[in-house]
Amino acid sequence: EKGYSVGLQYSLELPQGLMWFELSVAPIQHEFNNERRYIVLSNDITQRKKREDQLQKLNHAVEQSTSSIVITNLEGNLDYVNQQFLKVFNTSLEKVIGQTDADFFDQRVGGGLNKNEQLVLQNKHSIIFEECISYDGEDHHYNVVISPIFDECGEVIQTSAVASDITSMIQKSNIIAELYESLEHKVQERTHQLLEAK
């Protein structure tokens, strides 16, 4: 209808595999023997489509993760949080993006996270630690990994934090420790009874 088209994408199954192309069509301004003619440009975008597919897969993995994932800029502002973070803290992107750890968390947690982010920025390597965060009236224990994000030149441009809730694991560990202590006490009692019976 318009006589031109830009950005139409199509795929072809070729001997070397699936290839993607972007097609642009435009009319040639001069008519030849009263015929309209067009120029057609086709650009191979296979590598771009592969990168887009990889980014889409990464996006799905991050957004569907059961761990809370946060990206913080060099000034300490939250640039990105995933859906799990929003769900856990019952908040929205509008209330989080641009905030600092200290704005969002209490002073102890916010200060600790900021200190660890600064260590990552200075040392340019990941750190792992446990953090206890209170919300919904309960303490939740997290295994947190903060890592530097590098640009193409090897400069740190952001940090990422991946926090996995280990509360149930710690609770189970505490139960096992209590059972072990109880069993140890019973063994000592029974040993004492047997020694007295001799």
C-alpha cells in the first residue's frame, strides 16, 4: 500500500541452518517504460536474532528465579530488581528503582549491604555472606552473593546481588542439632544407668 517497507523479518532454512533476514523495500523514483520498479535490500540478521534469543532466555531465567536478584549502580541506587524481590517484599518497581539499600531496608541491613557492595567495587570480585532480614513479622535468612558487573573494557559498572532464602534449611539444621543434643543427653543418661546397675 505505502510502496515501501522497512524492517520486515523473515527466516529461511538453508543448508547452513536457519538464517534470519531483515527486508527493506522502496520504490525507485524514476519509472521505466511506465513500470514501477522497487529496490529490495536484504540484511542477514542471524547473529542479532541469536543474541536476542539468548537475552530473552536470560531474562526468563532471572524473572522466574526463586532467588531475589538486584542490580545496583555505582552510586548505590537500585537499577533493577526481579519479580521474586517484588513478591518477597510486597512492593512495586516504582517504589524500588532509584532507591538505595538504606532507603529500602532498615539501617542495619541497608548499611551492611552497602558496605559489602563497596567491597565488591573496590576488590572487583564476588563475596558471599549470610544476612537476616525481618519482614512479615518473621526473620528470614539469606545466602547473598554480590558480584561485580564489568563493561567491555573490564571496568566495574554495577553490582549484582543474588539472595537465596535459606530460612527453612537453617530451621531444619536447628532441629537436627536439637535432636542430636537430646539423643546425646539420653545416651549419657542410659550409660550412667548401666554403669550404676553393675
